[in-house]
Amino acid sequence: MRSCSLHLIGTTIFAPRHYRLAVHLVASGRIPVARLITHRFPLKDFVRGATMALEGKVLKAVFEP
């Protein structure tokens, strides 16, 4: 059986303090995270979901295995 690995590399313009603030706001309930997720896709539909995001049709998507 052949082994496969996946590497994701991202970039950001945000500083660590921005992430700390975001986590604090989410944990405190001041940001309604559930309302921000506009779409859920099975992982097999990643291309469709990513295309919709690039077209501006998705605010936040969750890809589920």
C-alpha cells in the first residue's frame, strides 16, 4: 500500500496578537461563530466549495471528512 502525505502552507498578514484577540472574542461569545459558517461541504466536494469561495458566494466554509 502506498503512503501519501499532505502539506498545507499558508500565509497571513496578521500578527499573533490578532489571533489571541480573535480567540478571546470567540471564547467570550462576542462573535457568533456559528452564524459566520455559511456553507458545509463533504471533503469530496472541496473543488466546488473552493470555487464558490473564490466567486464570493461563501463567507466561511467547513469541509467535513
